[in-house]
Amino acid sequence: MLIDHAAAQRIRELREIRGFSPEALAAAIKDASKNAPWGERGAVDAHTIRRIEKHGHVPGPRVQFVLARFFDLTPHELWQPRRSRVAA
């Protein structure tokens, strides 16, 4: 499993700056996905957001893309090669 604590911290900061709880962020992403060009990629649930923030979990490419685009970033601006691999 890959972890990236720097990305986890950045996502938490971006979420908190906007005043969202993980549930509110998940709802906002779902709402935004209805009209956004990236919307066909789906949404992200609150459980996944918590897992990323708490454990540094690096999600799959779809979730990386959706989270990054919601915050007007690219996935590589959040998740960078500095991440590390841990035993599952």
C-alpha cells in the first residue's frame, strides 16, 4: 500500500479552508460532478476522504483525479513521487 502524508495534510488543509467536514466535502464533490467537465469520473465518499487524511492512503487514479480537479489542481500537484510503500 502506498502512503503520502504530505498529500494527506494538503487535502485536509484544502478541505478545512473551505469549511468542509469529510461528509460535506464528499457532498460538494458529488454536487460539483453534475456540471463539471471531470464529473463523469464520479465522486468520492467520506470514508475514502477520512482514510486519505488519517492514514496517508494514496487512492487510485480516478479518486486522485476527482479530488485534485475539485480543488482546481492536477493529481501530480497533490500526490508526488515522495510517497512511500508500506507493508500491507
